[in-house]
Amino acid sequence: MKKPLSILSLAIIYFNPVSSQTTYHTAIGLRLGTGYSDLLSLSLKTFISDGPGALEFNLGVKPSTDYVTGCCAMDYSAVTMISVSASYQYHVPITALPGLQWFIGGGFTLNNSFSSNSQYSGIGLGLFPTGGGDYKFGKIPLDVSIDIRPTFRIASPQYYNYENFYFPDFGFSARYTIY
């Protein structure tokens, strides 16, 4: 039963007529970033109807990061973060290269940090403008993008209050185009 279902799924993906176009409506994949609250994220991008506007949602994690505070190694603390972000992006096609677009927009990020040191643990909220480029390959169902998201922190755990602006936050995304 599993083998016929797998073959059918692969056939649908391979013969999908949208996969040969340079436009897409929805894509899902991964985002690798340099962000304050996420290093690796699941990424979902969907365009709003047939217009230039798109929504991107990310669910990310930043694995344990070691901090040494104060003067002594005894102030050591390990911090792990999870985050959710959402942004609106306005896309403008670059006509010289079909499939390539640049975009601008903005969004928010909500993160939670976990640490044995309570002053590193807690919820954070940030706002960010965003901009970048997006390319949909013509022959395969793959979309890649690069972006920048300098983040203004609105709320954060106690030890993070010294840094209310995080720059740069660069990201690279690779997504499978669903349709």
C-alpha cells in the first residue's frame, strides 16, 4: 500500500504543471538566518490572491548559546530560543530575468528564551522592516530568497535590555513551491 501511494505522490509532484512556471502562489521550506532569536526556521510563504503582496511565516529555533556574564565563569548560562515571525512583503518583478523579484515590507517576531538563569528566560517581542530578493526557478518547483530584517526589540528578558536594536539579521530561504 505504501509503495503505490509513494509512486502516486512522486508522479503528482513531477507532472505538476505549475512547477515549470516562474511564478508561484505558495511555498514551504527552510530559512537559515543570522537572527537574534532564530538560526533555523520552517518557512511558509503565500501570495495574497494574484497581487504583489505576500505573507511569510516562520517558526524558528536558535539552539543553546553560551553566555558568560560579569567577571566570572560562574555567571555562565546557556540559552535556547524558539520564535514565531510573520511579515508582509510587497514584490516587484525584475523583467530582465523572469522569476526574479525584489521585495520590501515589515513584520513582527515573538520569541521565548529558555535558560537555567531566570534573567535570560522569558518572552520577547520585536518589529522589523524587511527587504530582499526572491527567485523562482523555471524548470523545477524551487524558490530561493535572501532577505534582511533589522529588528527593533519592544520587550525582552532582563539581560537582553541592553540591546534594543539587532542588526544585521540576514536570511537565506529555500522553499518547495506547492502551487
